[in-house]
Amino acid sequence: MKNVLIVNQSAELYGADKAILELINNFPENYTPIVVLHEDGPLKRLLEKKGIQVILSSVIKVKRGVLKPSFFIKLPFEIIKSFLTIKKQLKGKKIHLIHSNATSVFIGAFYSFFFRIPHLWHVHEIIEKPKRVALIYPKIIHFFSDKVIFNSFATSNHFTSIYPKIKVKSTVIYNGQERNIEKIDEVEIAKIKSSISTEINDKILIGLIGRISKIKGQDLMLDAFTILQKKHTDIHLVFIGSAVKGKEEYLEDILKKIEKNSLRSKVSFIDFQENIWPYYDTIDITVVPSTEKESFGLVATEAMLSKKPVIAANHGGLVEIVKQNETGLLFEANNAIDLAEKISFLLQNPELIKIYGEKGFKRVNDNFSTKKYVKSFTNEYEKLTR
């Protein structure tokens, strides 16, 4: 058995976290995953339940706002501390491959460079801001990688347009998903609806699933809903997800806007749910109004696996998932009026909700299956560990 050291950017269960969990749940034969996380959380608990070793250590996480002189002064000490922690927890186990799951984590890159271990960097982000960082990142990824995996052609095109040399050592592997949980029945759906709000009854439920942050577009969705509810009285909006730690003011601004527009009885909030599938079953229409380009868009494929139509922003990797007038609708990014019009179109043509849902289900199984995903990674692992 060969050991793969997987460095992940969080211990939560959002996009990139779910993608790596899907791979670990169906891990390539003859390979054993060992996961490095920088904090406790639902992902850590799930991995440990499966008997997978988890190492808690600094992953040298780089995000907006941290690239200050103090960061670089502390960096050598943090790297050494992390190396010592990982080495101690490995207890002599040989690492045959390092898999960094996100561009925001650097300890895998440094560890592979220092100990001369093959390094696969799995890129889940389209980095456009700040511009200086966006221009240098592809060069850094190229330098520290033996193989770069992009999760969509949108992601690949973004990086290769900045630094064409990276194309030689990169390939695209779409995130894979499958649903192993049966759809809940009408009785359970009614229970969830009543737990969301007593105001729902038989209303059409529009859902936005994802952490509450500017890039996920809750504010944009609320603007569109404000327009919609003046024409459609039979709709209810639900946001499912928790606010980003330290950025709760964004949620507060949304709540103020709800109060200002007298929408308290028409908009509900549900905190992050580890088992999200029953909520997809309850929602009628899923919206993915990302204000910045999504590199892929797992919420879209999850909704399609639940046979729900998807209305998504017309940019980034979402364009590769949602097929216009087939599995859902695409609206002009950051345009609340166009988003409202697309939702209104579905509300006026309710038969399309089921048709788009059925076609979306088939599309995910044909193009974004776990089987394809794992097979592709197995091939890359084998190439790097020969």
C-alpha cells in the first residue's frame, strides 16, 4: 500500500471539502489516505469515523488579507513547526505522494519540495483578485507541482491564459458525485417545510445553498426575490448555510434588507446542514447566483442529483454544468433583474421544473460521476508513484 498525504484547506463540508471527501470515500486501490487539517470540524469527525488518520497541523493557509510583512516573518517558523508535527504523527510511515486540495494551502508544496516527494496540486479556485496575486499564482503552482489537476476547463483556461507553461503538466478532472441517500417522501418534505417556516404551505420554495458570503450571492438573490415577490405571491426563499467566521456583518446587512423590504415572513435561514439531501428534496428551484466565477459548482450538481432545476450565474465552471433550457437556466452574472426574470420564467412554466430536473439528473450521472472522477485520479496517482 502507498500512502498519500492529503492537505486540505478546511475541516468543513463545503465545495473543495466535499470533493476530496468523495475521493477519499472511494479511494484508489492500493493507496491509503492520510489527511492534514488545520482545525477540528465536521470533515475531521467524518474521516475519523472511517478510520482515516487525521493530522492536525498548520497547512500554511494563504487567503486575502494575510500577505503582510508579519506573515512572511513568521513563515519559516510555522513551516518548521508543521514539518515536525506531521513527521511525529506519521510515526515513520513513508509518504509516496502529496495531494494538496486547494491553492490556498502551501504546506504540501513545501513538504514535497523539502523531502523530494511527488506533489499533485488540485486547483479548485479561479483567482482574479488581488491582481498581483492572480498573476503570480500560476507560476507558484507550476514550480511546486509535478502534476496540476484543474476541476473545470474554466479553471484551466484561467491559469493557462496567465502562464501557458502550466498546461504541460496539467489536466482537467471534473468533480464527481453520487447520491446514496433515497429521496424523502412527501410526509418528510412537509415536516421540513414546516420547520423552515409556517408560512410556506404549498408555496414554491426557492433555495440558495452555500456559506453566507458575498461571493455566493445571497444579497443578489435577495434583490431578485424582492422583485419577484411583487408579481408572484406563491413563493418563499430559503438560505441554507452559515456565515463565514469573522464576516457576520454580511449576514447582518442581509437581515436589515429583509426588514426594510418587509420580507420577514417570506425569507428563511437554515444553518449549515451536514446531511443536505433532504433539503434539496424539499426545495423546488435551486439558485446558484455566485458573484465571482465558480471554478466548478458542486451545489449545481447536488441539486441535479436531486432532480431539481438549477438557475445559475453565466460564468465560470457553472457554464460547464448547467445546460441552458435543458437542465436549467443561466442568467447574466450580477444582474438581479435578469435573475428575477429567469426564475419568473420557471414559475410561469411549472412543467419545466420537473423536465429540467430529470435531464439534470441524467447529465450528472453521464458527465460528473464518482466512477469517472476516481478512475481519473487513480491514473494520475499511478503515473506519479511508479
